[in-house]
Amino acid sequence: MRKLAAVILAAGKSTRMKSELTKLLHPLGGKPLIQWVVDACRNCGISRIILVVGHQAEKIEQTLGETCEYVFQREPLGTGHALMQAERSLTGYDADLLVLVGDAPFVTPDILREFIAYHQRTGSHVTILTGRLEDPASYGRIVRDEGGRVERIVEAKDAGPQELRINEVNSAIYCFDAPAILPLLHLIDNENAKHEYLLTDVIKIARERNLRVDSFVSPDPNVVRGLNSDEDFELARRLLAEQQGNRQ
């Protein structure tokens, strides 16, 4: 695996959590939620990790210390806007870039290694880490063309009835060819149900420019699960306990 940097998007306000503390610092399996993602990156060999922080940034920095670099997103204008905040820190960076969200406790070093190796082996400009769920619920759907190629990602709120039947969903974890993809962030608009600049829109823009977009379906579908509520945390605790029990 060739060396690459990682950006973790960790600026959200966690509005669905019934707590004044950001969900990224809530404990899960003996450590803060954000630590799971940082550890997965570090343990798969990534030495440079940049966190995009906003809400309760100081608390996150105090928790993780100097193990990461930090950039600040002043306004929560969406995931695409969040990644743009890291651009200045990546000036001159000409390799692949791993982009993750901070609430992905089921991503493991092994899955990241497989995902990155697949991206580099195929020579894709964008590779999306996806999973198949029996109940896709509110996750973004992976829409493919007639040839089976990834065409775009549709957020559940913007999806039609046929798109909502798709069970391959977005984990919000990507591997980008940084020089090819980062400039496209500035072409994203906020004409969607959330009125945000969504990173998912860069997929469609890349396809329109004939760049190669691919997906890697995780062997563990739980990788796509984000944690947005107390109920999600309780489910995550049960799933982690089951996984630990299976390994014993």
C-alpha cells in the first residue's frame, strides 16, 4: 500500500443526540467514538491524519492531543464544504487521500487496507466504501448505470421510490486521487433537501468529466453504520460485543 494521508470529517453538531456533549466524544467500547476511526487509520499505516473540527473543537483536540492535525470549519455548511477546509493543509499533496467520517466505529485497519489496495489497483479517481443493508433506512444509495458502473450517490431525502429500493449504501468513506478530485469540490452546489454542500455530489461531477468512479463493497455491512442517536449507540455496543465474543 502506497503512503497516503487521511482527512476525518468531525465538525458536526450531533443534533439528534440527547446530550450537550458531541457524539464523537461519547464512550463506546472503552474509548471515545472518534478514537475508533483515528485508531483504524493509524493501525493501517497512515501517519498523517487531519481532522476537520467545528462543534466542541477544543474538547476533541484535548482528547486526541497532538496525534492529529486540526483544521476548523466555522459554519456547518456540509461535508463538501468541510473537506474544502482541509485543502490549504494539503497544498502540494499529489497522492491518494482517504476521507472518513468521525462516527464509523466498525471500520477496521484490515478493511481500510483492502479498500485502499483496491483503489490503487484499479487506478480509480474515486473509490467509495459501500455496504449492503437489509434495511437501508436513511443512508445514501449507490446508483449505478446500465453497465453496473457507479453513476452517483443519492441521499435518502432526495431519492425517489425506485432509488429507495437500492440496498447498496454509502459509508461516507472515500479514497480520492487528490490532484484530480479536490479541485472539483468548488463545483458543488447546495441545491438539495439539506441545502448543504455535500461531498457525495463530487461523484456525479467526476463522472461528468469521464473520471473513473468505483466502489468497494465491504465484507462487513456494519462498516456503513453511522451513530446519530442513543439508539444507534446501543446497537453499536451490542454489535461490538457480538464481534468480540465471536473472536474469543
